[in-house]
Amino acid sequence: MPLVVKSYPQETAQSAADAQEDRREKADTDAWTVRIGKMSIAIGALTILILIVQAIVFWLQARRLRDTVDEMKRHASHELRAYLAIEDVKYVRGKNSVRVR
């Protein structure tokens, strides 16, 4: 039976250093990828929080605006009644008296 010997190339110091440098670069790249991912999640969460706060503020503004418009309508009806009351007042010609119906 013949004896077969396979020879593997020996890893040189340079190739070992290159492999170590590649692992270090990959680790740095992976760390930056994780940091950027976390920052993206934080920015997204902050955006959602701002959206919720703005929705609450807009809802409060709409409610207060509706209250203001209702109050203006109420005052307008009071003013209309005052103008109608003035029209009901009849001046008597030739006299300085005022007659109210």
C-alpha cells in the first residue's frame, strides 16, 4: 500500500497578521452597524413620540377653537337681539318721548 502525503501550505506570519487585521476590521464594522441600528431605532421612537404629542396638542387646539366659535355664536345672537330690540323702538314724531312696543 502506497503512502500518500499531502502537504498544506504553511501559514506565514504575514497571512496570520492579515487574518487578524480582517477580523479586527469586521468587528469594527459590526460595532458601527449595531450603533447605527440603535440610533435609527431611537430616532424612530422619538419621531413617534413627537407625533403623539403633536396629535394631543392639535386635538386640544381644535377643542378650544370649537369652544371659542360657540362662544362667538352665543355673543352674536345676543347682539342680534339687541339690534332687534332697537328696531322695535318707535319714535313718536313731534315729541321727545320714546314708545316701546
